[in-house]
Amino acid sequence: MLNRRNFLTAAVGVAAATGLAACAKEDDSPSGSTSGGSKALVLGFSQVGSESGWRSANTTSVKEAAKTAGYTLKFSDAQQKQENQISAIRSYITQGVDVIAFSPVVVTGWDAVLKEAKAKKIPVVLTDRSVETSDESLYVTLVGSDFTDEGRRAAKILEKVLEKAGHKGAVKIAQLEGTTGAAPAIERAKGFKEVMEADHADDWKIVVSQTGDFTRAGGKQVMAAFLQSNPDINVLFAHNDDMGIGAIQAIEAAGKKPGKDILIVTIDGVKDGFVAMSEGKINAIVECNPLLGPQLMEVVQKVKDGETVERWIKTKEGDFMQDQAKAALPTRKY
């Protein structure tokens, strides 16, 4: 996995015009011009999809920030399919956009299309998720979160949840993983396991783990199966709020109380997650801020101007437990 704390600088070239992806949902914002009358910067952005509340908030943030910046945004929804993203990026390359940004569905399989962008001197910025590549110069920077650290924080906040609940004895954990091969799924699992093995090798055990694909429907379906095969589960670690919310439905259908019979820790911090936490159904949430739009537009302008940027630009996040939920809920922007 790429060491996202490795920094470097990059000088980039510039191209112009617009692009679309034929096999994904597409949306072009109206063209504009800068205050000086020159042609607006054209940004091609390929989004993973709309699988969760976090992703929807992220999309809104990118679109609003591009409009505020006066950029022409070429937007494509990949519907969680890597082939759609590759097609969209190739279309952006063909049309000669100024900058390409995308949030990768999975970490591998990008070298060929990124080499095509580099050959046309179109800089690429990653958002939210990282990639594994044979040549790190194929993209300029990543604007996103430290998913491994989020996994560690989830494990540490689970310690507090267990203490507050007065839990004694074995901790039998069910893990709802994100999309197979996606950076947040890989790295959140890794960070959680690091803490578990270092500090709780004798009393914590992940008894079952499976992808719920970051969706509520997936979380509900997989959790129902978990409860049938492992009815003595007493902790759920879900890689995002939406899977946790889906799991709550399955837990209640099984006659158990989420947040009490099964303690729940999730990652994201979307409004629906805070609602569930204020109701006592989720015990703690590790925040992953989706409002990356303004940061992304600042980076895009620097890249367009040939300025140097950090290799990894991290977002600000926090951790929340049930007793903080009601106070924080009115301030939730996503």
C-alpha cells in the first residue's frame, strides 16, 4: 500500500476543453469565465457513485465548490464500477480538460489510464481514496483522510464504549467491511487490527467479517447472516455509517437491542449516523469528513498554475460517542 505520508513536489502542464464518459452517469455544469474574462478552468471529476450518505455529501461539496470557484465541472458517476471510471478519465483525456480528479473505486488497475493522462500532460489529483501504482509521478497529490488511522481510532474508541457499558469477558466482533479492494476497506480493517492485536490479543476476536459494499442494504443483509451463524456477537465494527444503519435493522429484526445487546462503532459521521447515535443505537462514530470540495478546488488551481503541492493533503476529523450526539446533531452539515 502506498505510504501516504511520503511527500514530494510536482510541476505540471496544462491542457484545455471538456470531456464526458459514455458508460457512466454524466453531468456538465455550465461553462463560465474568470473575472478577467479568460476561459474558465475545466475540471473532469469521476465520482465512485452514490452508495452512501457520505458519498452524496462529497458529491454536493465538489459541485458547489467548483461553482463557487468559477470552474467548468465535467462530472461523471461511475456507479461503483472501475471500468466506468476508466472510460470517463479517457474521455476527459481525449477532450483535453485542464485537470482530472477522481475518487478511485479500488486501489489497483490504474497505471495504463494514468500514463495516458501523463502523456497528454494533464495532471491528475486523487480525492478521498488512494491508489497503488508503479510510478507515483502519475498523479500529483491525494486530498483525503488517513483511513488506517480511522481504523485505529475506531478500536480505541471501542475501548471507551466497552468500559462505559461495563462489559466484562470476551469481545466477539462482527466486522462489516467496505467495498472489496477499496482503500478505506483495506486500511480501516488494517488500523483496527493493529490496535486489537497489540492491546487486546487475549480478549478481542473478530469472529466474522464480510463486505457490505458500503451500502445500507448490504449492511442489513450481511448482518442478518452474521446473526444466524454467530448469535453470540456482542460488538459490531462497521466501516461506514450506512452499513451500520442497515445492520441496526437486522439486529432489531432478530429481537436484539442495537447499542446495548450489540455495541456498535462506525466510521463517517453523516447526519443519519448521528440520529442513530442520539437514539442510543450506535455507540460511537469516528468522523471521516466528506466536505473535500473547497480543498480540492484550491489544489486544482495550484496544480493548474504549476505550483508545488504536498503529496498528501489530510482532512480534519473527530470522534464522537453517544453522550455527544444530541449536542453535535444540529451542527451536522452532512
